[in-house]
Amino acid sequence: MMGAKMAVFDLDGTLLTHGKLTGQAIRMLKTLRQNGIRVVIATGRHRGTVPLRLQSPRLADYLICTCGAVVASTKGETLLESTLSREELQRLMALGAPFGCRYALSAGRSTFLSRREPLLRRKTDGGSDTKKFFWRYYMYPLHSRTTASWRAFLQRPDARAEKVVCTPADPAQEMAFRQAVALDGRFEATGAAGAAEVTKKGVSKGSALGFLAQRLGIPKDAIVAFGNDDNDLSLMAYSGRFVAARDSSPAALAAADQVADDIPEAALRLCLPAREKGRDRA
């Protein structure tokens, strides 16, 4: 593998610890950029929430958001946007109707949900009864928007979405729903069990990385990717090495070129081997 020119990081379960960047991760990202390595964040989160987790745009050069539907520079320039049309959203919701699906739509910098879909309650770590939206961490108060109903949303002139998180009423029916989506042929369904993340067919973190690498003229062998979940596996086709975090999904662990206990340390050793050898001699 030639010298690294780009490092690609998933966020949740890979770069973040308990939802935050550690000091070690921040120092690693700064070091990579100072040594001329392009840093790319590749996440399923929509573009409105990534800056909250990244803390500073100076820690990365590019963002791949919403499972690959959006590619943007950290300076705010949108380079690629793949959206589901009104007709595709109607079709997706028709597929989800027999399964009683609930939806969360990522569009622009907002996540939309319907007022007609009730909130779920669950116990927090402290034992207090707290309202939580059904799709776990996808909703953030600063970026959430509500619509009277999905019928009303689809009547909007700008009705579209980069990604739809679909949750069947019966968790046991999730695989059947995913199969129905796959058979339709218009969509890509990824995401961990419990919430199918649906984008336009052919859209993935990998396809977005391929677009960005071609735009920047960076060959596959000069790219190192880090991930932990099934939706990170698409990065393998466009990177010279794929590194999985130790607590990754079984599929990611099986497919990875390397498994790392410490992602920041592994990133420095793989992307800046000369620097690390010099440190070992010191």
C-alpha cells in the first residue's frame, strides 16, 4: 500500500467515545491534517448534527453524511447531494404501510417527523421516565421539525429526503420490510437492526468516498478507512485498507484488513508510519 493521503472515519462506535471525541482523537485528527492527510468523516448522521459531534470544522476536510447521500466540505460547500423524490418517498411509505412503519426523514439540515406518530417512553440511566423519539439518537432538538402528517409533508413543493429511517411497529418484521425494499429495486437499505436507513439506490458511504476520491485525484491505495458497522463495509471497495474497531459488528470484524483496540493510535501508525518509527526510536 502506498503512503496514505486520505483517512476516512465513521463516527459512532469508531471515532466517538460515549458520543464525544476524546482528547486523543482530537490530537490525532489535527496531526493527520498537519501532515497533509485529508481527513474525511463518513457517517449515517445527517449534516445538521455532524458539527455538534465533530466540535470544530478544523478537525476534518470533508464530510460524508446521511449514509453517503451528502458530500460536503467543512467550509460549507455541498459537493454531492442524492435525494429521494416525492414519488420515491410515496413508494417507500407504501412499502412500509403493511408493516406499520414510523419514519424520520433527513432533508437539508433538518430531521422531520410526524406529529401523529407518538413518542415512546423508556427509562433513562437515572431511572427517570423520559420522552424519547422512536429512532434513538437520530433526533436532535436543534434540528428536528414536525409535520402534521406525511401526507401533508408530501404535498410540500420541496418534498424530498436524503435518507429515511424506517422502523416497523413489530421488530420481528424488520427483515421482511428490508426484503420488500430490496425487491422494489429503487432503494438502498442499510443501518443496524432496529432502524432501516433507506437512501436512493446505489447511495452508500462507499459510493460517496469514490466520488470524493476521484474529485481530489486520490488513488484507492492511498486511502485508509475506519469503521465498525455493516454500512461501513462499502468503504472497502474504495480504500486500500479497512480497519474495524474492536467492538464492531460481526460482518465488519470478518471483513476488516485489521482490527484495532485504539482507533486514534492505529490511524497514526497506518497513515504516518515514518513519524511513528521516529517516535519509537526516541
